[in-house]
Amino acid sequence: MNMKKVIIIHGYTSSPQRKKYQIISQEFIRCGVECSIPSLPGGEHPHSKTWLEIIDQEVKNTAKPVVLVGHSLGTRAALLYLDKFEPNVDAVILISAFNNDYRGNRNKRDGDYKDFFDYPIDTDKIKNLANKFIVAHSRDDDALDYRQGETISKDLGAKLIIYENMGHFGGEERAEVNAKVFLELIKSVL
């Protein structure tokens, strides 16, 4: 039985019902690992305040050390959460991560999630809030340039794990291979 709680923060327009998250959830149930994948609202127009409140409830609902895992917009939400609430967590894993260029990222997707980028995150402050940071990015990510992951990993002093041919780690047709990568990354810190 593992003594950590894994909280996975999905990306833009995603949900815990996606096949990769179902696979991850089933694997952690099988292994006896507590895992939560909250459904974050807003669809194509999410608001960071709501997401952060839900993440905060998930973190407060456990006495166990927390592993925060974010994918895509979920990476920004994870970092915003650390910046605003300042919890101590065990590990943070950012998959297909945004960098801290809030001005450059505000208007992606026609500004549909611009309030996630109202200000720069204090990376010097948050890098002390987790025992370990890992950033994973594929060189061929077509949604978020690989250099974004490279930059945020440097800012956080994180271990950067580089993938080839994984794109944005999305798509139902690639659910099994994406779930396998997510599971390998998460199990590396359990």
C-alpha cells in the first residue's frame, strides 16, 4: 500500500472520463495507490479560480504526501496552485508544460483560458514547495512548443525528460501509450 496521494490535473477540454485517465485510475486501484482525477469545469472557457479551488480541496482532503501531476493547461494550474496556496507537496510532474511567459501564452486558443496567465508565477518561491519537480515534453509536441517545457524545467530546477514522437500526449487513439508514459513518470516518485 502506497502512502502518497496522486492528484492528476487534466488539460484544456479534457476530463477524467478520457481513456488514458481510466487506464491510469484502474492501474492505481490495482496497486493500492490513492489517486484522484477531479473533473475541472469550464469546457472551452475554463477559469483558473475554480480549478484552483478544486485542486485545493483535493490536497486538503488527505493527510498523505501529495504528488501533483499536470498535463498541458493542468501544468499551469498546478503551478498557479503552488504559487497561490503555497502547500508543501512531495512531487510535481508537469507533462507538456507551459513556460512562465504569461504574456505570450495569454492569447493561445483565442484567449479562451487567459486568466491562467494573468501574472508570472514566482518560480523561486514554488521550487521550494516540492521535494522533486519533473518536466516531461515531447520534441514533436504540436500544441505546446518543446522549448516551453525546456524553459520551465530550468526555471524550476526540474529534471527534464525528453520524449520523441509522443506529440502532446493526447488523443483517444493513443490512450494506452500515453497512459503508460504517465504511469512510468508517476511511479518514479512513489
